[in-house]
Amino acid sequence: MKHDSFFPAKTPRRQDPQKSFAPSRLREKTERDLLLGIDFGTGGCKVTVIDPSGAVVESASGEYPTDHPRPAWAEQEPGDWYRVMCGVLKRLKRRRRIAAVALDSYTHGAVLLDRSLSVVRPTIIWTDQRSVRECEALKRDHFDLIFKNAFQAPTPTWTLPQMLWLRNNEPRALKRTRHILFVKDYVRYLLTGEMACDSIEAQGTLLWDMRKGIWSEALCELAGIPLKALPRIASPTDLAGHITSRAAADTGLPEGTPVIMGASDSAVEDYAAGAVAPGQCVLKLATAGNVNVMTAKARPHRETLTYSHVVPGLWYTVTATNAAAVCQRWYRDNFCAPGTAYDAIDIEAAKAPPGSNGVFFHPYLQGERSPYWDANLRGSFTGLSMASTRGDMSRALLEGVTYSLRDCYRTIEKMKLKVNDFLLIGGGAKSALWSGIVCDLFNAPVKCPSCCDASFGSALLAGVGTGVFADEVSAVKQCLRFDRELRPDSARAAFYNARFAHYRALHDALAPCYRNLAPPLKLER
């Protein structure tokens, strides 16, 4: 499978894969005064243009498909990311005023390139669960090695087991591979002709030595990939390169525009939300759901993910549910009339009382990560009766995803991490009803930033990397604004706390059943 049409003519310079970029704080004297952030989410590309005050000047988005060739598989064509991005950028009216660009993307999406720099196969994305057997073998035989080096436990989300699956099932694809990039890094290569990866992205592979801050030879050997195939490493605000003439023609961006490295979408979203100090907790209602807590040092735990922050010296601990706002999309697409808006689902949900008249929803549509790490879990509506209404089911869905976030938070409590500030982000945060449910179920004040998209955070990084802002924290303080702050209702909070115990009991009762109902995850090889 070839995707040559998206490649610039220039062959990238290859450097020692362990060599890092030198930081760059460049500010060109130019009439261009706007900053561009480009986000590659699981479902599409969003771009945001801001001025130096943080005001959003322009934004646009476009979708790309995810293929599911077999049950529990999920793949994307790398060429789609670039194609959709180019179309989105050409819709921007002020693109000629862009002074700097930075990119972010979802993690764990490896792009395999052959000797001629063509894409070897579609990218296996983070929701893919095909490598269950490989993960079982890694946990059984190599858990201590992996956790000691990478600070994470192996699950099908990570690049290492994905590469093992390819070695076991598509060895010719892995044999053809000469370079490995990741989602935003591949697109950035098409924009600049330079291959590189930021350190936060590298931490999402299970191939990174967290203590030494380099690619791990031992883990690469375990995955069956040569160390030299992996890209050189830079920090999120380093200069990665400049827009080439070919990329300028494709995108409409000025040739020579500085391109800053950027980072993973999760790190950039936390940053954009204003989480730049220990004790702040970001609750995310997007395709997936996250509970991310900022810490002063790395706190590796077998039930969490551990990443460094875009703010130097800061870390964050992640617990995550695989399916959050995507559950609402699934519900709309399969059970609502064509053209139904999410607002209409909210209106129906608001007709039901807290507790949804006894209906529960468990959002395990793609297996589950925190706190169960069980790829065989499946979603369910329980408690249905002849009296159940569409409103009950609509509200149960919102409550169920929020219960799942609260379930994730149990691990944070078990680790005794200090939390003093909750920030709510993601598409689900736009719903007043859903935001209120989150506030009540967590029984804590919740702040909702007015603009916290990952693309906004990337635009800030573009400004930091080119000297528009003094540093990462200054950029947030200068540009962050909040839409609203919610406070919990004590009666509803107590009610939801009691219902949460029932939610967990239902999980415990049904989990053994799902192991018998979900054989495709182990049979598809």
C-alpha cells in the first residue's frame, strides 16, 4: 500500500535517535501575528488560531474515518490525516497571518514507513484491542522489565504489544519498516521534511526509558524493532522545522513558517485547561474519558498511566475510561432519528430524574481501562422495565459515563494523591446537564474553561516556542478564561454516592459473564 503523494521531495536528515534538539526561542520580525494549533483527535482534525492575548480568532475542523476490519480492531489511513488537515487549513481566512504552528495528536498511533518513506500499512490506533494475547504474555513474562523502564503496565493500547502482534501476524510488514513515527510526528514530517518526536509522545509507546529519558534498547528488542527506526527526541516547545514550499502549496500556510514540536493531546489539553500546578485535576469528557492529576514528581502505579507535562518538571497521573462522549455518539447513531443533535438527547435526559428511574448504563463499549484493565468488558443498560423511557436511557448514559469517571478516581484516592481543584473539559463539558451530573457525582466545585481544546493548547505552545510568551505558565496565565464554575447540590451528591455503590456492584456481578461473551478479542489473529 503506497501513499507517496503526500510526501515532500526532500529526504529527511537522519540523526542519532538518542540525540535531542537544542531548545529554540525564536521570534521573527514579521507582520504575521497569529498562532496556529493543529489537533489530531481520534475522529478528526481541529485547528485553532489565536492572537497573543489568547483570543480565538478562527477555528475549523474536519473528520476522517476509522476502519474496523474485524471485531475489536481499529485502524486509520495516515494519508487521511494530512488530506483532512489541508482541507481544514485552506478554509482559514487568516492563514497568511500565521506566525507559528504547533501540533498535537492522540498517542499510541505508530506510522510504519518503508525504505522509500511510503506507509507500510494502516495505523493501529489506541482503541484497537487485537493484541490481548501479546499483552497476556508480556504481563506473564516481562512485567517487571516493562514497568521498571516504562512506568506503565502493558495493555492493547500501547505500541509495544501492537508491534508484537505485527511480528506474530504480519511479519513482512514489520520487516519492511525502516522508520517509525507517530500521528502528529508523521504529519509534521510532511509539513517540514524533518523526522522527530517529543518526549511525552515517546512515553506513550512502552518503548521509552522513563528514568534515563531515552529509547529503551531492552524494550525495543522485546518488541522486535531496531532502535534506529525510532525518531530523535525533542521537547514540546522546541523548533522542529519550517513549512516547506510543497506543504505551503498543500495547506496555504506561508512557506518558512516555524513549526514547533507539540505534544500528546492529553498533555496539551491539561495545559490548555490551566492545569499547571500539582493538585489540579482535569476531568475529560471526550471520545475517551480521563481523570488526570498533576503531580510534582512521577508517581508510577500499576493501575494508572504516568506522563511528564509540557510544563518542565511537572508530571501527571492518568486514569482513563475507554468510552465517554463516544457513547453518546453511538447512542445517537444507532437509536435516534437521523439528524438528531446532541442537544435533543440532553432535552430528553433532562426529563428523567437523577438516577434515571433505576436504569444504569455501563460504558464498556470498547473494553475498559481504569480501574479494571479488562478488554473483555462490554457495555450494558440494566434496570429496564416497561415503564422505562427514552429520557431514562438518555440520562442513564450520561450518568453511566460519569460513574465510570468516578470509578477511575477511586485509584487516585487509593494512591492518596492530593486534589484541590477540578477542571472539566471535552465535548461533554458543553452540556450543562452533563456538567452538573459530574459536579454532583464528584461532590466538588468544578471549573469549566471557556476554551480548552487541544488545538488551543498547541497554539499556546507555538507562542512559547517562538518567544511570544515568556514560558509555558505565563502563556496560560495570560490567555486562560473560564466560562463558569459549578457547585454541587448536597442532596443530589448524597443520592449519587449511594447509586455509585450499585453501579459498582453491577460491574462486579456482570464482569465474569462478559469473559464468556467476548471471544472475538482472543480469536481474531
